[in-house]
Amino acid sequence: MIRIPIILMAALIMCSFMQEKANPAKEMFEKGTNLFNQKKYTESIECFDKVIALDTTLFQPYYFKGVANYEMGNYKEALKFLEIAIIKNPKVSVIYEAKAKTCMKLGDNLATDIAYTKAIELEPANANLYYNRGVYYAESNLNDKALADFNKALEINVQHKEANYGKATLLYQKGDYTAALESVKNALKLDPNFHNALALSGAINLNLKNYEAAVDNYTKVIEINPKNEIAFLNRGNSYFNLKLYEKAIDDYTAFIKLKPEDVKIYLSRANAWIALNKLPQALDDYNVFLKVEKNDMTAFLNRASINVSLKKFDDAVKDYSTIIETNKLNNDLYTNRGICYQNLGDTAKAIADYSYALQLDKSDTFALANRANLYHRMKQYQKAIDDLDKIIGMKSNFADGYFERGIAYFYLKNYEKANEDFTSAIKYKFSKIEVYKNRAITSEILKNYKAAIADYKKYVEIATKTTTDKNDELININKKIKQLEDMVSEEKKSKH
């Protein structure tokens, strides 16, 4: 937060000399203040010492010696001379303010508070004093007191831009973004190029999801200070939320150039690449991040997901294995690694991972379904059925499960159960039309020819509407339908 500096202009505190005719003390004092304003603090102190030697009654040289030592970081020396200045003249508010700032540097909060309060007692209409004490309170996390002082400063001077900014900052920290925005707008009305207020306005608008306004704020910040990396970061975030991903990437890249050591930005840019479906670039950014942040398991998990999407299953296995080393009780990790092994053709490792996932969580339907799929491929149909039984027991409307179990029953020549499962799959709206053909086949084997005819016809009807690559199959099925209809007709005749 901005603090209004200790008054440095000598003319504001040397007024007692102004009425006097030229004298050696006055001339030496003026020389000292000129050196002070040039930041030649050691030389200025030498002049003020000479003033004191000429006139021990003056408070001004002690005040300036105190402030000069403050500027040089000699806070204990500064306090010593400021206290002498107060003894010489206890009615000057600026000395107490300087003392307050010195005590704050020394970590003496009580003395800081007392000195600011005394300064305000001496000059109650000085908005800057309330503002500076408010800054002290804010830095001490005494936010209610700080807000009261900023409000008092604004009561005295409604055009105090720093007080408006300070108030906005506290309201923003409290999460009162609407009120904060009103205060920061007041500051910007007074100074449209107020850099800190523009940055704060951007942050507030970002939190209020006023992304276009945030972009405008941060663009102005960047125009004033093109090396403000936070402005690039937050404008990038605003662009990201506006789905202007290319612009977000440009800003994240600008941030990287300004602050390359902050590798977290690579995660933000990776998300933008992902939004553009540019997964290789996203993977590159995750690789950069993980070279530095080698213990960020969330990043490993996200990189694993990208590797899976890019069919880099070997790399995905490595990422999942790294995470598992730190989290051996997460069933999802084993299931996901199992999928990678399955895609790599390593059935034994895939089943081992699915089985371990199910030891950790018996209700992991994804692991059950994938293991059932592998058992099916291995022609271990009963094991596949056992896994599918468990899934259907938990999800009675699991159409895919009924279909797969129906196929397993079919291969075990349990045609009745296969037929029942295909019927359930249709009931729960299984998406593939093959279910009608499969039920037709089982119905035909069970000599339920009418049902078989109906399902074959349904299959032909849907296939004719949705595909053109099954013409030969459909010709054969239509022949099958004709054969079955002839058989049904023959049965009727024989009964009569």
C-alpha cells in the first residue's frame, strides 16, 4: 500500500527562520536542507550539527538529523534525534509522524500508535495523517482501524486518491468486491493513470468476472509499466476466461520472459494449450514445470492424462507410477495405470492393477468393467461374468454391462441367460444396434423364431437408416428372415 512520505521540503519546517534576518545558523540550515533534498544525508547531518553548535534552542536541525538517519536506515539514531526535536518543540505534528514511522521500523507498535495519535491531535484536519496511520494499521493487520482512518481521511478530503485506493484494497481483501470497485473507481476518477489503482481495479473485476473490464484495466497498467509481470498474468487469466486462448498464451509467454523463475505460469499456459487442443505444446509446458517442481503430484496426474490422450502410454505409466509411490491407497491411480498397460498389450500388469484397485475399493466399477473386458478377450468368460455381476448389482440400469454379460453367456452356450441380458440391454437403451442381432441369434437358437424375425427386422431397419457399409450383411440377414418366415409358415401348416 502507498504511504505518503515524511515531509522533505525544508521550507515546510524552517518557517521560524523566515522572519529572521540573515544569520550563520540560518545559512547553514539552508545548506543542510539543500543537501538533504539531494539525498546527501551524511553531508547534511554535518551541516545540522553546525547549526546546533550555533543555536541549541532550535528543533529543526534535530528533526532533519532524525529523518536523514531514517533514510539511511539508522532507525535507533533517527529516534534519538526525533525525541530531542519533540522536547525542543512538542507542538509540531510532522515530528510525531516521523517518529511513528521510525518506531514502526523498529517494531515498536505501541510507540508507533501513540506517535501517530499525537500527530493527529496536533493537526486533526490533516487527511494525510489519518491516511498514513491507516496504512500502518493495514500493515499491522488491524484492518477495521485502518478502514476507519481511510474513511476519516476521505471525510476531510473526498479527493484523497490514496485513501480511496487504501479503502478499496481493504474491501477487496474482505471480499466485498462491489464496494471495493466503487472506491477504486473514485481513485481513478482523480487520477486515471494511478498505476496501483488500475492494477487493483483489474483484480477486482477479475474476481467479479468482469473479464473485459479487467482486460482494459491491465492493458492500461501494461502501457504505464510494460515490465509489470502480474499485469500480464492477470490479463492472461482474463483472456482465458473470455476463451481468447491465443491472447492468453501471448500474455503468459510475456510473463515467462519477465519472470522465468516462476514456473507455475507454465501450468496456466498448458491449460490454454489444452483448450486449443494443442496437447503436444501443453505436454512441453508440463515437462518444464516438472523439471523444477518434482513433487507436484497434481501436475504428474495432469501430464499422465495428456500422455494418455496422445497415446504415449509408456510415459503415462511412468507418471502414474511416480504418483503411486506417494499415494499407494488411491484405487483410481491403479485403475488408470491399468488402462495404460491394457493399451500397451500388457494384460497381466493391467489385470494386476485392476485387481489391486478393487482390493482398495470393491465398488470401483471402472476397474471391474475393464477387468471383465480383459477376461472376455482371454476367453475366461465366467470371470468376466463374475465382474459384470458385481457392476450390475451396483448399477441395475447398466446397459453396457448387460450386453457384455450376454455375450459371455453366449460363448458359454447359456443362450437363455444371454437372451435375457440382451433384452435388459435393450430395455436400458444400449446404444449399439448389434444388440438386436445378438438377441435374434439367441432367439433363433432357442427356436423362438417369431422373436428372432422381429429382432432381425429391427436390426435391418436401423442399419438401413444409419449406415451404408453393411449391405452384404443385410442381404444375408434378409435371406435369414425369409428362411425363418418360411419355417414359421411350415410349422403352422403342420399343426393344421
